Amino acid sequence: MAVTTGWFLNDVLQLAFVVDLDADTVIEQNVRGGPTRLLQLFVDNSGNAGASTFVKLWDSVAATAGTTDPDYQFEIAGGARITLGFREDDVDGQRFLRGLCVGASTLGGTQTGSDPAANVILRMVCT
């Protein structure tokens, strides 16, 4: 499923809210269209009560499932909903200098695994 992006704008901040309602082994490529800073990631794995899901993030414009090692991955317990906040060098957010690609799988690392049985929802706050 393609991602949806919304905006929050004021005199100081310009934040993008990126949502993937069905994160899976089909990697969403370069979701912000270039470099970005990830401030927060909310993962809803509540539909997969009996199985962990690996959420994977790549600093790339075009990651390839099964061959490109994720730069970051998080094992999300079955049935869990979690929020991750990011900081780098005492600055809010983790930099993705090339672009941000996202996906989810039943296996970690480079392994493709299979799609989670139920939808995994990713909500990202980026600059």
C-alpha cells in the first residue's frame, strides 16, 4: 500500500506525518522524496497477537528486500503498540541522508520472511 503524507506547518515547524496502513515485505521507497529526519515512529502490531513483526528502516532511495541490509530494525512483540522517539547528537530525530524506506516482515535482518498475517500500521513524524 502506498503511504499517505499530511503536514503540520507553523512559523517554526514543518512536520510531515507519514502513514503506512499495511507495512509488509513490499518496501515503501523514499517515503519523503529525499533526505529527512525521523522524529517519532508509532507501530501498531495489535492485529498480530501471536507473532512478532520486524519493522525495518533503510537510509536509501531504493532498498531491495532480501539483499539490502536495513540500517535499523525493531522487533515488535505480537499484539503490541509502541512509540519510538529518536535523537541523534543531542538533536531531535534520526537523519536519513539519502531517503527513508520502510517495510515489515516476519524475519529480521536481510531475510525477507513473509508478510505479517494482519496489517501492521506505521505512523511516522518527520521533518
